[in-house]
Amino acid sequence: MIEITYFQLFLFITIAWIITRCIVAIKTKTFSVKRECLLLLVYVCIVVICRFVYFGFHLENGKIPTLKLGFGDDIHDMISIIPFYFLVDRYDGWKMNIIGNITMFIPVGIVWPVCFRRLDTIRKNIFAGAGFTLLIEVTQLFCLGRHTDVDDLILNTIGVAIGACIVFLIRRKRKKETTNILTRLK
């Protein structure tokens, strides 16, 4: 078993981010401070999501608990593939789980279409968000005490969809306003 602190994961993500951004700048032979500042929003989303996905919510002795990597005795106890099982077997905090999983991914749905031109439709954002969530859920299989749950995949994707809808509604409204102004000027 390997134990990782949040600070160690934060450093790993930060170093990986910096190296990736340097490689992209070298490969494309371009660097834009404005673009890098905008992409920092993606970095912040990743760092915050990792904090809440991989590490316990409750502090232990005033600190974020460590992440324990390894394999549990029974992988079946770590995976839930029945959608919305919690509606039948309610546990303390299930409402907060729903709200938290959706809310945590709304920023992803807002930030990604702003930062990545290829995510130019709500559908593309939903698929990208679902892929990101699936990656998270699969990696949780290697985290002791964490749970891979189809509900998280569904709820996180709903959060991404809400965020993407916000962005595209604002874009549609701005486009309509611009069209109206141009029509009046003619």
C-alpha cells in the first residue's frame, strides 16, 4: 500500500501541468499569457476535483487524510453499477452526495467550452465531461476506501451538462443581441 498526501498529489499535478504546457508551447512555437491564464481555470478545476474525489471530506487531526493506493480484498465492494441504488437504500448524506457531485462539475461544463474551441457544442462537452468522470471513477478502483459508482458518473455528467448549457445559453443570447444591434444599424 502507498500513501499519498494531498500536497504530494497537488505537486504532481502542478509539475505535470507545467511540463505539458511547456511541451505544447515548444511544439506549437506559440505562447500566449492570456491563453495560459485562461487555461489556469482548467488546472484549478482538476486540482479542486482531485481534492474532493480522492481524499476524505472530513479532516483527521486538522489535516486532509491521506490517499491510500492499493487493492482491497473484495473489488465487488468498491464498485456500484446499479444506477441510483441509493434511492432504495438511503444513507446519511445521500442528498449532499447528489448536490455535491452535480455542483462540483458545473465549473467543468463552464470552463472547458471557454478554453477549448473543439468543444463547440453541448453534446461534445457532455461526452468530454463523461469521459473525464469515467477516468476518475476507474482510477478510484486503485484507491483504498474510495468507491467507484455509476451514480457519480451520471451526476457528474449532469453537472457538466448544466455548466455547458449555461455557457451556450449566454453565447446564444450575446449572438442574438449582436444580431439585433447590427440589424438596427442598417
